Amino acid sequence: MNMPTLDTASVRIIAAEKDHLARNYLPLPVVIASGEGAWVTDAEGKRYLDLLSAYSALNFGHRHPALLAAATAQLGRVTLTSRAFHNDRLGAFATALAELCGKDLVLPMNTGAEAVETAIKVARAWAYRVKGVAQDAAQIVVAHGNFHGRTTTIVGFSDDPSARDDFGPYPPGFVAVPYGDAAALDAAIGPDTAAVLIEPIQGEAGVIIPPDGYLRAVRESCDRHGVLFIADEIQSGLGRAGTTFACDREDVVPDVYVLGKALGGGIVPLSAVVADEAVLGVIRPGEHGSTFGGNPLACAVGLQVVEMLASGEFQQRAALLGEHLAGRLDGLVGHGVTAVRVAGLWAGVDIDPARGTAREVAERLAERGVLAKDTHGQTLRIAPPLVVRATELDWAVEQLRVALDA
């Protein structure tokens, strides 16, 4: 995508970032200045349909009125207390989220990576204190192609070179198996295994949907061997896959939910680990925490998110609009697209290399007023806010068709 040659506001903003911002991202040259619903507007006033939703953090769209109202009301009262004290929003949020998940306890954090790290610590403590695994011997089974965050522990069990290379040494304690291979996962579980940690749908890998029955098989393996099933629902959960959680697609309930992104309504960072007392109760005072975790502003927004999900409206929209989107995208297969994978309102579109890389297609889409993101070279991810309209999806797919033909 060619940058404008004029001395526009966007050019100046991007130049300032280039001079003073660490280069850990390579964003499309679009400078977003405002947003509403499924649309954003750049610094020059051009509008774009958002098909990324900040990697599912904006499931409810930009500036959803109910979420803004909850945040604004709390901003006028108190925003941070730390967990050294109680606050009047935390209990209500924890109760509502526990009920949504069908679990006993909630441990709030801020980011998805923090929540995954928390789940790892909980699983290890459970292995030592409940299962009786020898100290420092606990193992966690993970899947190839995973993306659970970018901390040094997490990238240590990633097989993505861009996430892993040059950041070692890495801690032991993880065994990786092919994603979707239930037999390999079962075979990897041993007497020292504390947990299985997987994404019910792998988002960063390109919206990779496991074979039907895989999640049920994982649940059965964990039950048979006496290990925890940890589901990383940070991207796939909270309505994105057409159900409250992606695990619901197979009527599977994990022992531990790891949540984030959309939990903060696209307004504040908010994540959580949710499990029953028998699991999450192993954490004792002083063993884990966060200054901002469970802050009243995040809890006020998170409570509103949970209340919005309780109606089922957003899950239903994702399911119905996802079927609509799948029908439109399927028409592109053989016409610049080699494969399409859709789960709820979430799609991975594999671009024919003859039409360019997924990055190049994303740049052409941006020129046509549609924002999407590439991953792993040839895959374009589509994840619009759940408030998008069917007619807007139709228009976006038409812009994709034109971009593929360009």
C-alpha cells in the first residue's frame, strides 16, 4: 500500500511513530482517529469497515453505548484501588462471570498473556498440592501452531520462529503435539502431566478449526488421566464463534477458562482465569496478583460485557452472520482463494499465491476501505465486530473479490 505523498496528518503521525516507537509491529499505513460500531475513520476523514476488531477485543464494536455508559459512570467514581482493598465493583463482576462460565471462582488480570501465565501457575500448584506430582516435575501439554501470548515462558513453547527465536533460554515443562490429533495428545499425557492447554480454535494460526470431536476427545483424555483441561478462549470466546465459548460448539466444559480481549469491551484491558474451587482454590494470598487486576473501572465494563452476553443476542448474531459470511466467501474459492475456514463470525481465508501475499491483499483492501489482517504469509483473517450488518459483509466480500483481481 503506497503512502500518500502529501503532507497529511496521517503521514506526520506515522513519521513520528517511526522516529520514536519501537518497531515490534508492522501496521498497515492507516491512522485511525475515531470509530463507531463496525466502522473507523482515519485522520483525513476516510471511513473503513473494521474486519479485525482488534483481534476480537472489539466484539461489541467501537464505542458501544452501553459499554461507554458503564465506563463513564465508573470514571466519575473511582478507577483504581489495587487489591490491597476491596472495591464495590469486583464482587459483582466476579459473580456474574463465574455464573456465565458455570464455575466457582474468578481470578482477574489485565492482558491475555497474563491470564495464560496465571493458568500455568495454577495448573502447576494444583499438580503439586492436589495431584501429588513431585516438585518441579509438572508438565503441560500444548499444541503446535499455538499462540497464547508473548511472554518468555509462553514463546518458549511456541513453534513460530518470529515469536520464539532469540528470546531464550526457555523454561522446561511443556510438551507439544500436533493440533487436532487427539491420539497424539492422549499419548503425551504422563503421570507428571498437570494440564492440557489448547485453543479450541487457533486464531493467530489462521482460524484453524480442529476436527469434529477433537475437543470431546481432549475432555475424555483429561478425565481419564486426571489432568486439567485449560481452554484458551481469549480470542475464540465471548460470542466470537457463534456460542458463548468455542468449547460450547462441542458441548465441552473445560476445567479452566482463560478469557481476555472482548472481556474489556474494547475499552480497558481485562482478562480472567475462571475455574472451580477445587482448582483455583489452590492459590493462596500473596502467591499471585496484579496492581491493576480487578480494578473497578475494568470490572464495571466487564460486568456490562457479561450482562450483554447473558441475553444470547451477540452469540446468535455471530452464528447467523457467520453462515452468511461463509456463503459469500465460499464463492471466492478457486478465484484467488484456495480455502476458507469459518467459525461463527470468524474466518481464515487462504490467498492463492498467484494473487499475492495476504499482506498485499490486506493493503489493497485498505485502499478500498476495508481493514483486515494477514497472518503466516498467505492467510487473511476476518473478524468483524458482532454488530456488523449482513449488507456490510456483502460489500466487504465484494471489495475482497476486487482486491484479489487487482
